[in-house]
Amino acid sequence: MTPTITAFERSPDGGKGLARDTRVRWALEEVGQPYKVRLVSFRAMKEPAHLALHPFGQIPTYEEGDLALFETGAIVFHIAERHAGLLPDGANARSRAITWMFAALNTVEPPILELVTAKILEGDKPWSKERLPLVKDRVRDRLMEVSSGLNAVESSSHCAKRPVNILYSGSRLWWSHIRAPVADVAGGKPAEGCVDRWGARCGARRLGR
Amino acid sequence: MTPTITAFERSPDGGKGLARDTRVRWALEEVGQPYKVRLVSFRAMKEPAHLALHPFGQIPTYEEGDLALFETGAIVFHIAERHAGLLPDGANARSRAITWMFAALNTVEPPILELVTAKILEGDKPWSKERLPLVKDRVRDRLMEVSSGLNAVESSSHCAKRPVNILYSGSRLWWSHIRAPVADVAGGKPAEGCVDRWGARCGARRLGR
């Protein structure tokens, strides 16, 4: 059955692919799964019909027969479990890849979300100018940890057998999104290390739509 | 093989169970899996031996033979996949439970983390007093969405067949942690609705250690 996802009728980024439906589209394209897209307006996102699919009134959602999912992490994982190619086969390698997926969402993304909040929701506050550098520092520190961690993963014997599977499956879907804040934090200069290399590889890929 | 987890040598909360090892302990206790605990000092957390296990220099970690994991979401999911009782059996119900796990980590927790950051890292800043109510409002708004969403889940035909499995497996491990910020946000008065009921049920459970 062809799944249906939702996306912004008018994306705030003007279609640069920073909205979260990109993660889901990327996973679906990666495994060659056709899908339908239903565009949703900002008003419709907060109405009962959409809230029944997504209790936080956001996009994307994922509908497939009787199944309705939200949360990009859960949707991407759902796709990765049902199609070959996104998660490694070995049990330990798979668990490691899932670990990096959770890390992207629960450890790396929160400071980035705080930066977005500081700019969008508090950009007009009297403390904004003085506070923003602190928030950016926290993003930079976290990204440097990611970079060190991934360098270690790449060179460690623990995961050396499946570096490509671990680093470029499942988890890799997230890292292209980290690139934008990295460039922003570093004043347009890409951060060093693994994240940068990942970003370059991810950025080299273009969705067919 | 008995897994080994790490925890704070001296927990900042003085042992109230708010540190993240509680999530992992809870999952392990829930499925009856014995485990060892290695306590780590704040200094040791940032040294190479621990960073090799946890690239962000935090706790908990999870070691089981050749496998080393970090990220509580990944560790709890790893435990839930290998033991009965934490995730429902049906494929769709399982995917829904996983969705709520990701929601807890990537949608609900970030504003709570921002509140923690505002208090701990920015509590002494000149903007702290004026800004804190904004941060608390965002936590409250998100928790109200969770509450509405879970009420809807409980009463919807979509998930009604397995409400207990969905609501109190996997996902439920996280919700006890939301209670503390809820009480804080509401000035000690518990938030209304499902989150409150979950919190009460979760709080009624006591770990054996």
C-alpha cells in the first residue's frame, strides 16, 4: 500500500528542504518506496482532523492503511525496519546505528532547536543580542562533540567492520540538517571533522522531487 | 551476559532518580534483567576511556559483551526489543508505541531541557527573571498538547485495542520524568489530564534499588 505523508502547504523556508518532511521523503526515496504527499495549511494543522493524526499539530505524518504515525524519528525507523538498506543487518551494528539516530534527535537537535527558538520566538527581546552568542556556543560545543565522536567511531575497531552502514544508514538521514546551523554558528564557515564530511556527502545527494 | 550500565558517582539531584540512568534501570527492572552499575565521577566522564563509550561524556552507557550503547532512547529500545513486556506484539501497535517514545525525546523533552538550561546555565543572567516565564509557558503548552494527544489516543478506536501496551510500555518509561517539570511549571500543582494520570501511575512504582 502506498503511504501518504503530509508536508507544509507553504514551507517557512520557502522550499529549501529544512522542513521535517524532508527526512521522511529522503528515507522513502532512499529505499525506492513510492508515496503520496498531502499538503496542509498552518490553519489545518491545528484543526481536529490533523490533530487526530499529529497531537502536536505539526508535519509530517505518515499514513499506511490502518497505521498512522507522527515523529520523524519513528517514521524513518518504521521505513528502515521494513526496507533493506537503511539499517545494517548485524544486531550490534543495527543497535549502534539506532543509537546515533537517537543521539541526533535527543542530544544534538535540542541545542539547535534552542537556537531556532532564540531567533524566531525571542529575536525581538531585549536580551536577544547578548544571549544569542551563548546559545550558539552550546550548539558549536555539541557539534564538536559529534564530530569527535564520529571520528572515533570511524577509526575504532568496535565499529570498523560496518562504518558505512552505521554512519550512512539510518543516522545519516539526519545530518544534512545539522549543516545549516553549523554554517550559521561558524559564520558560514563549515565546522571541521566528520560532521562536515557527512554534510558534504549528504548535500551531494539531491532528492528527485 | 549481564549488562553493565554507568551512573553518576554523585548525582546532581542527590539521588532522587532524575538522572537518566533511572530510565535504563527502570527498563531493566521491568523485564527482570539483572545488571551491574559502574559509577563514574564528573572528571572521569570527560576522560578518553569514558568518551570512547559515550562521545558526549554523559551517563548512562550500556555494555553487553561486544556491544556498547549510549543514549537512553536507544538503550531502552534495545532492552525492549530483546525482552517481552515493554513493547506490544502487533506491528502497528509497536510502531505507535515507538512513535510515542520518539515524541517524548524529540518533541516533549527539548522544551524541558531548555527550562533546565535557563535555570542552571543562565539563572544568573540579567534576563533570567523576565525570560523564565516564557520558557515555562512553552513547557506548559507542550505538556498540554501531550495530555490532549494521550487522551485522544486512549479514547480513539485506532489504538483502543492495546491502550495499556501502547501507553504503559516503552513510552511510559519516560513520563515519570515529565512530572517534575510539570509540578515546577504549575507551581507545584500537577498538570491536568493524561500526563497527570500517567505520572501518578508511574510514581506509584518504586524501583527495588
